[in-house]
Amino acid sequence: MKVDVLFFAILRDISQSDKIEMELDNEMTIAEFFTQLCETFPKLEKYASIVSFAINSEYCDRTQMIHDGDEIALIPPISGGNYG
Amino acid sequence: MKVDVLFFAILRDISQSDKIEMELDNEMTIAEFFTQLCETFPKLEKYASIVSFAINSEYCDRTQMIHDGDEIALIPPISGGNYG
Amino acid sequence: MVEITDKKIDVDALLKNTENPATGGVAIFIGRVRNHAHGKIVEKMEYFGYEKMAIFELEKIEAEARQKWPVREMAIVHRLGMQHIGDASVVIAVSCDHRADAFDACRFVIDTLKKTVPIWKKEYGPNGEEWVDGEIPQPE
Amino acid sequence: MVEITDKKIDVDALLKNTENPATGGVAIFIGRVRNHAHGKIVEKMEYFGYEKMAIFELEKIEAEARQKWPVREMAIVHRLGMQHIGDASVVIAVSCDHRADAFDACRFVIDTLKKTVPIWKKEYGPNGEEWVDGEIPQPE
């Protein structure tokens, strides 16, 4: 199955890409997916504890199942708005 | 001694005047002054419990003494700003 | 800065007054004439003030807000005279380094203004005009 | 209404969106790029967003605010791209019949925005650029 993976901010600096298409062998959880992704981008591993995930623009936790065609976003800590 | 007396809003409707000049026989408190003023404008009396006073643009209580040349304002309940 | 005016308030110009490179947050309150009040229709509203004292009281409010919060810029403008539905009768803008301070200071200003600044309004509706009930100011 | 834009935010036009004859109070928050942060000099700031999701999250915030407070009009605009000191990166305007609701709802929007909307900023200063620390969003 195929999924799109989006990278933002500091995670984009690591992946050197806004978006990649990935081929997964089977349906899996976000946690399993992240482990697999770290094989391609080993530097991602140290962000494991602070990265959040969204599937199809919806925040999800790491037990969530990924399905064919999903858009998976890796969301580093957000900093919208302004200071204060 | 002479004082200026200012009327606003509903109190101005009663006095029919923004400002009058009054001749007082002696220094007196705001409370005494108001009693005297009610002789000229008897309808003021029913506002006794809700009127506030300012001497020379400064809120004061009714024990405050009035001096020659003071500007005394009768301040009905205020409603600046907007609703809510 | 504080101002009493009988002209339309230019919100954009006023916001320029709150520009300061050190500020991250500006909280603004705009009080507008609305078309209803305590269940009655309002057509327009006329504001009157004891101008000299109103300015004096607004200056006191600004000073007190600056004592309580680290305010960089502050603008308070109250308009007098006849105003129609949607007109801005009062605008308060406060800029601070942090947004919580800006919100708190802005809210303090409008809350205090209504308790201390000698301004009165007369409401015009289908059944005529009447002075609006208000707050009895307390000497300090 | 919510909007993500890469253009300068027109505060005046946005305020027009909050006009409603029934509203007495408009609370507005303007977040500006400021020249310092956590003790360091800031020269400019670049904002990036996951736009589709950011709009989705902003719409959720608007809906939640409208559930909690009797909001008449609401406008939330966040700007992306390079911004300079004093530029408005976010503007939130909320109009309600009563001012307390307007203040509370406006504050809720900016507080929640910082916790949920996928936008990131990079700070440029005399010593180079860096991603600004942020909040870890929590799935509901």
C-alpha cells in the first residue's frame, strides 16, 4: 500500500523533502510506521518523544492504524501565533 | 464666595443649564451645599442618593469643604463606554 | 495617550500609536453602538461628557494600568456626540511584550472607564429618548 | 471566518468582517513580530504551515469558541512567510453583544491556536537562524 508522508520545519530539514511517497508492506500503526521511517532517516529517532502525528489532517495517537492512500504528517512542536 | 456649578445629563434637564454661578455666604461642605442647591432646584432632591460630586474635576465625598472659586460638578450615574 | 473626540474614531490610525518593535501582543477593545439594549430597540445614541474631568480620569486609568502591567503603548479614545448603530464609541488598544498582560490591561481599562469616567449616554428608540442607567462613581 | 495568507494582514478590512448591528463589543488580538525573544535579538521571522490542516484546526477553534460563548462574528487570520519586526502575524477579532464574552472568546482562540494549529516559525537573528521551540500538540 502507498502513503504520502509530510515533513515540516526541523523534521523537513532532516528529510530534505516536504513530501515523500512510501510503499508499506501492510497496514500498521503509526508507531510501527515511525520505526520503519527511522530506518530511512536515522536522525529522526532523537525526535521520537516530541513528534506528533496527523493522518489526513487529523491529529492521531500512535496506536492509530494507517490505511492505503493515507496522508501522514510528522508534526514537530508547533509555534504559531507570536511570542508571549 | 463664588463657585461654579456644573450639571450633566438628567441633572442638566432639571437645572435647564449647563453651568451656573452661585454666591455662597460661607465655606461649607458638599452636603450643606447640596441642601442649599435643592432650595433653588427642588426636583434635585430625589436624586440625593445617587448623585456624586466633583470639586475641580476630582471626585469628592460629601464632607469635603468648598472654597472660593471652586468648580463643583454634580455627577449623575455615569454610562460611558458601550453596553455589556 | 488618551483622547475625547466628537469625530469618528480612526481605528487604523490609533493602532499605529501602539506600534513598538518590542511588543508581541496588542489587545484591542472596540465598543460599538448596538441596535438593542435590555430588550429594547436602540436607533441611535448620544454621548455627553464632562470633558476636562473625563480626560483627567482616563489619564488616571492609563497610569494605574501601567503600574499594574508592563505596558509599552496604550491608546484610549472615547467619542462624544450623536452616534449610530455600529459606530465605535470607545476604542482601547494596549500593546505589551506578552499577550496575557495586554488582555488584562485592556480589560481593566474598559471595566474601570465605565465606573469612573464622567460620560453619559442618551438612548433614542421608537418610543423616544431616555438617559441610560449607569454606575455611581465612588470617590477614592 | 478563518484564513491562512501569505500577504500582509489588512486589519481594517478584517474589522469590517466583525460588523454586526447587534454587537456591543469587539475584542481584537494582534500578534506582532517583536524584536526580542527569550533574551535574544530577533531580526525577522519566517512562518511555515501545514496549510490544509491549519485551516481545519482554525475552523475547529472557531466552532468551539462559538459553542462556549455567544459569538456574533469571528475572524481569525494567520500569515505565513517571511515577516519583519512589527508585522502582524496573527489577528483575531471577535464580536459579541457583551464585552466579557468577546474578551474571553478572543483569548481562548489565541491560547488554543498556539496549542493545536500546525504552524512553525524560524527566527533570524545576528547569530543565524533557528526553529523556535514550541508546544507538542495532543490528539483529542
